[in-house]
Amino acid sequence: MTKHSKFEREQRAVETQRVAEIERAWLDAIPAPVAAAYARSVQAARERGPWVRPPDMAPGTPPRPPRPGREPKAKKEDAQPRRRY
């Protein structure tokens, strides 16, 4: 967790209040039908929730082969087993 100074927290609170004031002034300045449509679109977006990243590949799709010269190294096998005494 990041710690912020008291000054930073106060500044963020002031900025948040200022943004809310600007948003209210903007909503008051636009026509009522446009403001209502905007409010509906914002509510719909909030109900959708965060964007979920789709999977990298479709199910059943074979992976792409590595580029030439970039093949993974073969696993090293022990030539002689280790002895225990």
C-alpha cells in the first residue's frame, strides 16, 4: 500500500471536489434531454462492470510454432545417475 502525505491527501480531496463542481456545471449547461441520455449511458456502463480481457486464443486453436532460431532448448538429461553412499 502506498502512503501519501497529509498534503497530498488534502490536494486530492480538493481536486475531487473541483471535478464534481465542473461536472455539475457542465450537466447544468447542456439541454435536459442530452443530460438524461448521458446519465443513462453512464449508468449502463457502470452496470456492465470492468472490461474482461478475452482469452489469447480460441479454444482448440493450436499454438503458433516458435520462430526459426527461437526454439526452446531440450531438457538436459543426466548422463549418469547420482549415486548414494
